[in-house]
Amino acid sequence: MFGSDRMFLESVIGLREAGSTVVAALPSDGPLVAELVKAGAIVRIVPMLVLRKKLLKPRGWPTLLGSAMRGLIRGWRLLGEVRPDAVYVSTIIIPQWPLLARLRRTTAISHVHEAEAAGSRLLNMALYLPHLASTRCIVNSEFTQEAIGGASAPLARRSEIVYNGVISTDSPTPPREHLEGALRLLYLGRLSPRKGPDLVIDAAARLGARGRPTAVTLLGTVFEGYEWYEEQLRDQAAARGIDVEFAGFHHDIWPFLAASDVLIVPSRVEESFGNTAVEGVLALRPVIASDSGGLREAVEGYSAARLVAPDDAVAIALELESLAEGWAEVVGTMETGRQKALLRHAPEEYRARVAATVTDGALQGTGGSEHTAGSGRRQRTDSMR
């Protein structure tokens, strides 16, 4: 479970806390199912169209068409069975649900977590187009809102920004007072060329060449089919003589943050937001992040966070040296940053705002006749992921 999965779960928790009955429709089984059930949702595994890059190539078109037909049939049936007051769609890559909701005369609310302003405008327009069928749109950052505006101005105009709620450990381990021994670097996320963990290894090697030893932990796994990239990372570490721990995936990230000195978020591409960077601030760790997209927005205002040009291992190494040289001053600012992040990204605030947007949309869609406050009727929401 990564960023958008966790936000979907938080949205469902918020809807349940608001008194809604939630039917969560997923395209496949996985670790998210148990968490949704624990939150009180009714989980249904439903064939649906999930847009993947490989489906947009000519050889993927037969699969795309087949998935679209199955998704239309099964989605139509599910909405007819559940008869929801609102349909909450938690990603733009399942485009059929807003359209099905509109055909069923049901309110749809889209939540956009994806934004790549540098991508093809035509492709972005195609991705956002189905969500014009939604009456409301939630976005996770100003950057995402601006990216939508470049492809679909009408959708951007009906959007509202709700910053991600980021869960924090209650008692983060304080940073080391003195950097004795190796500087401990942590990368947290998918092992993917787009995310740039190889840049962390490169930066560590550059520090080592200057006499500052480092230890690197890569916390995450590759997507299926990208096993070659992990092998490439292992070869890179061996060739550069860098101590790298391939920790794999762990649901509990906080022990790894506690064992680290600096969190690095070196994405080569624009991110819609940066939950991982916020988690570093909450863990009382300085963060080095790429100066692009939503990552810039995620670390804005935190003095222990540093921004570097994307795809630049030299810049990462220079910032690491700067942090190490001014470590005592950096450590003194971390608690202030944590308190700011706790307020800005409180999960309770996120849950309440998402639930209010969905509930208000449902009330407007039905004219409010069956959903007046205090009526005792529980609203049913069909949530798609």
C-alpha cells in the first residue's frame, strides 16, 4: 500500500465516521482489502477498466476494449444493486465510474491524486475527460489543480484542494545529536527509475569519495516486470562500494525512519504531492526532495527540508554535506517542523473534509429530501479504487 491506497483508506474511514455505509469496489484483491474491512466497508471485487500505459499501445487495445466492456456491464449491475447516494472515485485511471454514475443519475465525486504537467496535454485531456461527469472534484495539491487546469479548465474550476492526511507515529525517535560513524540515508518508496533511488546510491558514493562514509537503506520493492531495475541497483552499489540494505516492503515505516539520519525523495518526474516527504518531517528527520511539482509544495515551510534539481546526484551530495556540517542547527528546528506538519496534515481533518464533500454532493444530488441532518438514515456511498 502506497500513497493513493492509503488516502483511499483514510477517505473510507472518514465516510464511515460520518455515518455512511460504504461499499468499496476494487479491481483486484490485495492488502487494501483487509484494511477496508477493518474500517467497516463492504468490499466487492469487480472487473473494471484500469488504465495502464501498456493498454494504450496498439497491442494492448484488445485487452483495453475487453476490460472496458466487462467494466461497463459489471459496474452497471453493481450500481443497480447498491443504489448509492454518491459514488466517490479515488483515482483518474478508472474512468468508467463517473460516466456510469451519471447514467444512473447518481452524484459522482472524483478525487485526483495524479498530475504530470510535463506529460502529453492530449493524453492528460483524455484522462481527465471522463471526470467531467462528476459534480465535484477533490485534488491533493495546488500543483495537481494547476495541472488539471492545463488539460481541463472546467474540471479545475469545480475542484477543491484537500491536503493529504498523513498518519504519524506518536513518539518519534529524536535525531542523533552527533553524526558519529556513517551518515545513514533512507529512501522510501517504489524501486523505480522514475523515483530515482539510483541517485541516492550515486550521491552516497560521491560523499564516500570525499571522506564521509554513508550507509543507504532502500525501503520498497519493484513493480512486477521491473526486477531488472533492482538488479541494476545492486550492481551499482557493488561497483561503487556502497553499503546498501535492500529492506523490501514494510507496512511500518517508522523504525526505518528512526534508524536513519536523512530521508531522500529524489523523484525524477513531477509528483502530485509528497506523502513520503511529510512522513520524514513527522519523524523528525531532515528531508532532501526534488524541486518539482507537489514535492515542492509538500516540504514548503520546513526549515529542515532541502530542495534539489531533479536527476542531480551531485546536488543531493552537496545538500547532504551541508546538512552534516550544520547538524546541530538542523536538529534544533525539527520539532517545530513536526508540529506544523501535524496541523497541516491531520488525518482527522482530511477525513472530515472528504466526507463533507461527498455528503454535500449526495445531498445536492437528491435535493436533500432523504438526507436531512438528524434523520437517522445512514447514507450509502459506493467508493471506487
